Amino acid sequence: MLFPSPFFLLSFSFYLLMVPLLDLSRQYQALQPEIEPAVLELLASCHYILGPAVADFETAAAHALGVQRAIGVANGTDALQISLQVLGIAPGDEVITTSFSFFATAEVISSLGATPVFVDIEDATFNIDPSAIEAAITPRTRAIIPVHLFGHPAAMTEINTIARKHGLAVLEDAAQGWGASLQMEESTQSCGALGDIASFSFYPTKNLGACGDAGLITTNDDALADKAKLLRAHGQRGSYAHYEIGCNSRLDALQAVILKIKLGHVKNWNDARRVHATHYNHLLAGLPILPPVERRGAHHIYHQYTIRVPEAELSRERLCQSLTQAGVGWAVYYPICLHLQPVYENLGYREGQLPVAERAAREVLSLPIFPELRSDEVETTAAALRAACA
């Protein structure tokens, strides 16, 4: 069935469960003594739009990622769309991307009048399959958007090789990848520094999350960075002089202040997520489910801990019901592949055309994982799964 029941989308609430899928209040309580004085200082300064707070965060973010430039924008979707614009993507162009991602990955391509070309994913990592990219390239192809899904880096060495061979740009969708990294040819590099340009989301649920919407563009190319800065503020350079058709996508100074504080903690938070993932792996061993994998040379930061429930052996619905009855949160990211979304019917994709992605949509199940999750909560979640599998 193409459209699953709403039962699959999310379990009740993040907060009203014995083991919540996510509880942001725990993080805020820990950071309250740092955040509230900084916010009050910003409010008193009256520098609310761009200004020193945004510039300070951009500098700190660039340093943390090992990139030359970072440009704060209003949200992760704008970060993607502005990045495509600075790459020159225009009506009639094609952009190759994964079919297994949040809708924004494809939406921004369509918003610019270009055509998303969806390809299949790797069975183990859920990331775009490099071997499927080259066959999808046409004379109209201009760029590739790999997604570092669930916090696991895509196969960027292979993707960059294909891009260089065909003269294509590479835009990393790193919305879920802050702090993830990959061993490249000579060194380990952070997601956000692996392509020509990258976009991040700081939606509150992300590993590095704002208290509202916020996003970031990163690049080592000054020309791309300068154009992104121009586009985020109506294409304006100087006073009322507009050189491009841009948009209003400025990172709020309030969010920048909060993100700068959280930036100092995110490594420890990611380390905690990896500890929880290891704990899950141990507790779930021997069950007929498939835990997440970590590519050789990759540093997974577990934005989601996503298992597979093989449809030939188990009922995902039954497992979800068992988790709910045990008071455990869960979610399915993502129940409908992008190539099968109603809005893309006109592109002519058919069910069965991208079988690995489609099977993933039927089998994935994300379990609670966040830095403040307790060991006993991991154990409660695993026990509910073991009981359901019995």
C-alpha cells in the first residue's frame, strides 16, 4: 500500500511517555544558567538582525567544521535552496538526489524550476547509492545532493569522483549531520566540508538545535559564500542597492547566541548518542531486526537510531504497538519515498522502480536517542522490542 496508516508516522508525543522519543526540556534545564543571561544581554543590546552575534556564531561554526566560510540563514530549507541558487541551478536543469529523505531535499530543486532525479539508496546505510548516480546523469544534470541521513556520512569519496568526472557540483544536505565526519583521501573531514557547498538545519530536534528555526551554509569557495550572503538579504550590497533577486533569510541574532552556547556542548552530546547506540546494539543482539551500521571510516553521530524490521520476518506495526503499550516513543522516518510523493506523479516514477528505498520505507523504525536519555530508558526500550519479537 502506497500510503501507510497515520499510526506509522509518530507515536503520540515526544514528552508524554515513560521513554520519550525526544525530551528537549532536559537539555534546556542543563543549559538554562548559560542561555538565559546570554539571551537577556542580546535583548538589551537591541542588535536583533545579523550583527555581532551572528558573525560570532558564523566564525565559531566555520572553525568547528574546518571550513573557510559559514553563512547563517533562517532555516535549513533556505540553506538548501540558496545553496542551489549560488550554484546556478535554474529551470530546465536536473539535480540527482536520494529518494529516501525529508521532502525539503527535493522541494528546493523543484522550487527553482529544476527537476529532481531520484536514485536508489545503499541497503545498509540508507544513504544515496553512488553506483546509481552515474546511470542517472544526462546532458541536463548540473548537481548532486547527497544526504547524510540520520547522522551517517554519505559515500563522499565516490560521489566527488563521479562529480569531478562529469563536471557536476556537489551540495551536501547535512541537516542531520552536525559533528559527523568521514575519512577522506588524506584526512578526516567533517560533514559540511566534503562537497562544494553544504547546508545545515538547526531545527530544535537536531543534534545542534536552536530554539526555533535556523540554518547554515558552509563552503570553502569565497565566491559561493559571498553570493549566499548577498541572496540571504534581498540581494542587497550596501544601502538599498540590490544586485540579485534574493530573499529574506537572515539568521536571527537570538538564535545565533543560543547556538554559539550549544556549539560548545555538541561534541559531548554526540558522544553520548554514540554510547546509547552501542548500548542498544548490545541489548538488541540476536533479535530478528537489523541495527544501524557504520561505514568504514565514518563517524556516525546518531541523529536517529534507526533499525530495520525485515518485513518477511516481523510486523513493524506489531513492534510499534508493543512500544506504545510499554510507554516508549518511536517514529518512522520516512514512510513514503520522495519519488512516490503525490506531487511528483508527473515525473513518471512507479512503485518498484527504486526497490531498496521503498523497502526501507516499509521497514525502518527509529527508537529514542538523545544525549540526556538514561541507560534504564534504553533498557526499557530494548525490553519492549524483545518482548514483541518473542
